[in-house]
Amino acid sequence: MSTTTKRAATFLDKGGTGKTTSAAHLGVALAEAGEDVLLIDLAGKQGDLAKHFGVWEEVQEQIDEGDDWPNISTVFAEEWDQIATKLGDAAVESLIIETDEGVDLIPAHPGLDSLDADLGNIDDARERYSRLEQFLNEYIDDRYDTVIIDLPGLTNNVSYNGLWATKHVIAPVEMGPFESEQAAALRSDLKKIHDRFDVAVELAMVLPNKVDRRTNLANEYLEAFGEDYADAIAPAHVPVSQDIRNAADDGQTVFALEEPSTTAERAREAFLENATALQRRLDGSA
């Protein structure tokens, strides 16, 4: 892959670790640093990333009115190139929604429900796993500095497309034994991808999330993650903060809060610091 657009995917084979929250906040942090950022939601038809930016009602209205084609699932279709040729720039532009926080978004769609099975019907493995990469190469790379893809919390054909297309993984982890096991399994899976297809996918960032430094257990796991993933650990952990959840419920990130709590301020600072580190790592300079 030869591209000046930096790409990464938030992924761990487990739900609820903060993948969507991390994608949203890292995207806004990068935008605040002057990057043109596109977020893509492949995590499921529920549209959590769109909800995070308060645009889900707009997306749902398009779906209800039948004005939802093409959509993110369409770009995986064999006919996408013909569709894009016929519609011109409108094909891609119709996929993208602008948010109020400086990032653009391609939202999830109900078509994602059947996408894993549709991809499974493609006999050639390289073709099956490279559909998203082809789309990004041909239709996105000249538009954005950074693309972050929010992947499903399980290993399937959709998540493999995201890993293959981005070549860089951001793995948000909570401080617990199961997350430690899943992070180790992720590293093993990335090695298998390399061994089987000669496609190098790097663990760009292990991002400690929802960290409560008041507990000894959290501190122990934070130290252990730092030792086990010394080359990938994020420079700053994201503290547990009710403001992050409250902001998401209100359709925004903590960057948009007018009166953030102390923990929300710390979360902002952590995401800004981690976004700077992510820029360097995706550029290959760190």
C-alpha cells in the first residue's frame, strides 16, 4: 500500500472496551491538531459513532426515507466501481456526513448486518479481505490526512477488511485479565495475517482506557501492559470519567464540553497526547 493518508483501526476481539469512544476522541484530537480526519463506522448497524456526534437522527431519517444508497456496505460490493463511475464525485460525497467537531464521518448502515456473510461468499481470500482497501485507495486517499475505522468487537470478514486496509491497529483495553488475554490474542492474530498473506499489520497503539488509578489492581495492570507492550503502549492512559459517557449520550465528545470535570480535562489531555503519538507512529517516525 502506497499512500500519504494515515490509516488506523480501533479493534479488539471484545465488546465494550471503548473502541468507538477512542475512535471519536482520537479523531477530534487529530482534527484539533490540524488534520483532515475521516471516521468510518463498521462496528454495526446501531450507528454508535454517529450517535457520538449527534448525527444519528439525520442518518436514520435518510434510511427511513429510502435515501440511503449508496452507503458504507455498498463500497464492498463488486459493482462499486461501476456505481462510482456512474455517479461521479456524488458517490463518495453522499456517504460522508460532516460533524460539528471538525471530523467527517461515514456512518454505519443496516447493510452491515449481512456484509460478513456476503464477503464470506467470495472464494479468493485476498479479494475477500481487500475490498475496503481498494475503496480507500481509489476514493478516499486524496481527500483526508487520516482515516480511523471503528471495527466490530469480534474477528470476522469485516474486521479483517479493516485490518488489511489500515495496516495499523489501535487496541483500547481496560485494566483486567480478560483484556490482557485479548490483547495477546490480537498480537497473535496479526502475526497469522502476516504469515498467511504476507500483509504486515502493526499494533500501533495499546490504549489503556477507563483507568481508575485509585485501585491497586488497575495500577498493577497498567504497569503490566506497559511492560508487555513497551513498543505500542499509549503515552497517556484515559481515566474513568462519567463525563465521557454523559457527553456521548448528548451526542458529543469531551472536547465539546463547556464545563468539563477534572477527569474530563484529564481525558482530553490524554487523547491529545495519544493523538500526537499516533501521528508519529503512523508516519513511521516513532
